Amino acid sequence: MDNAAILVVCTGNICRSPVVERVLQAGLDERYGAGAVQVRSAGTGALVDHPIDERAARVLAGLGGRADGFRARRLAEPMVAGADLVLTATREHRAQVVRMHPRALKRTFTVRELADIVSRLADDELPARDDPAEQVRELVRVAVQNRGLHLPAEAADHDVVDPFRREDATYDLMRDQVSTALPHLLRALRARPSPVIPPGVS
């Protein structure tokens, strides 16, 4: 089997993207084995080498993930070039990724955008490959075909709110947005495995 690479992008790389990274990594390790899909994250304005924000770490723990060992990284073009799929927190991050590496346009989605696309697809419309790299690449192809068919009521509905240095209610909103999106992403990325989803993701 080929290894696959998924990159998750936000601003500081200490709140939104590490939460998504760690939950996706756990779910994909369970499906394909440790490291078969490498999920990493970075920030467009990263607080380099910082750990996950304390309140974001609590959100992550509530979703069944672990924050230990994490250090923030600044987004760089080779990271984008090497990713089979790029997931961003917002539409602006998506635009920044594509400006950095224009060829990434067809494999870059916001987290909530891709979740919305795959949530509308029946199981038999999603790819089902045993090879994780084939699964990710085929999922990107299917998602591109369905992109833009169902636009959200508000464009911002495809964004994950930035909670950094904001009130607890904003962290709660981030948690709700991410925890709603993740089951759809895992369903699509795991090629219809057993319905076990990391604890706390509903």
C-alpha cells in the first residue's frame, strides 16, 4: 500500500488545525494502521513550536484525541505540494494555500466544505479502496465533481471559527463545527469501515 498525506491548515496552528489533525489521524490509524495515512497540520501565521492552546486541548480531549507532543509549524509550499488532500479552517486559508501552490486547487477544501460535500453522497457514491493513497486521491476526484452543487446559505458556513484568545463560547462553537464535520470526513476517508468513530465525535 502507498502512504497518503493529508495537510490541515489554520492560522496559528495551535487551535483548529491540530484538533482536526489529531482526530483524523486516530481514525485513519485505526482503519489503515499507524502511519499509512500521515495527517499533519501547519499555520499561515504559526506560533512556531508552541503546543496546542490549552482550551483547544480540552476540546481535543473531549473528541477522544491527545495533544501530547504537538508543536506548531509554519505553512510552507513543499508541505502543500506533498499533500494528497489539504483541509483548511476557512475559505481565506484555502485561498492562501492555492496562491502558494496553484496546482493544489483541486485538492484543497475547507474542513466544513468537504464534510458538506461527502455528507450528501450515498455510500455507493463514495470510493472504497483498500489502499489509503488511492482512497484519498479518488475521494478528491469525487469531491471535485460534486463541488459547488449545494452552496451554503452563508459562505461563512464553510468556515471554522477562530477561537484563539476569545471567550469560551467561541471554543464551544469551534468544537461544535469540528465535531459535526469530522464523522463525515472519517466516513469518506475510511472507505466504509466499521462504524466506530473516535469517542466524543457525534
